[in-house]
Amino acid sequence: MIASTPYLPRVMSRGERLATLRAAGWLSLGAAPTFAIMAVLTSILGGGAHEMSCSAGSHSSALSGMVPMYILMSAFHFTPWLQLISRWRSGALGKLTHEGGTLRSLAQ
């Protein structure tokens, strides 16, 4: 019996690969602002009844809750922004790709 594979990747051209990497690079810039906005909205609007029932404990930590979690997630996802700013300041901001979890310029 021959094992079947549910997913057989098709061969992509160089242009398609570059377009895919470029799209992934730009999508990686969306995480930090999204989590920052979620932190602001959660702090303004509050967590509702769920947060009140969860914070009923008398010994809750200052780092517990959704706002600190969103702030930490925003900080952890800020790396692509720092790389973009660094490339912009050095003048090496050509076309961007996403390689190995980091944004890279195609001019390199």
C-alpha cells in the first residue's frame, strides 16, 4: 500500500517566493500594534464580569491580568519594527523579505 499525502506543495517560482516572503514580512509588522491597541482597549473598557471574578483573590500579582499580557506580547513582537527602523535609518531600506523570522532587505 502506498502512503498518501494530503498536501503536496507545488513548486513556486522565484517571483512567487519573493512575493510570499514580502507579504509575510509586512504581516509581521501587524502584531505589535494590534497587541498595543488591545492593551489600551482592555485597560479603558475593563475586563467585565470575568475579570472581577478572577481578581477576587486577595493575593493577586501585579503582572496578572490581560493588560500586562498584551503589553508583554506587544514588546515581544516589536522586533520587526526595530529592524525596519534600523534599516530606514541606515538607508538600506530596499525591498523587504521575511527570512528566518526576521525582516531582511533584498538589497543585501
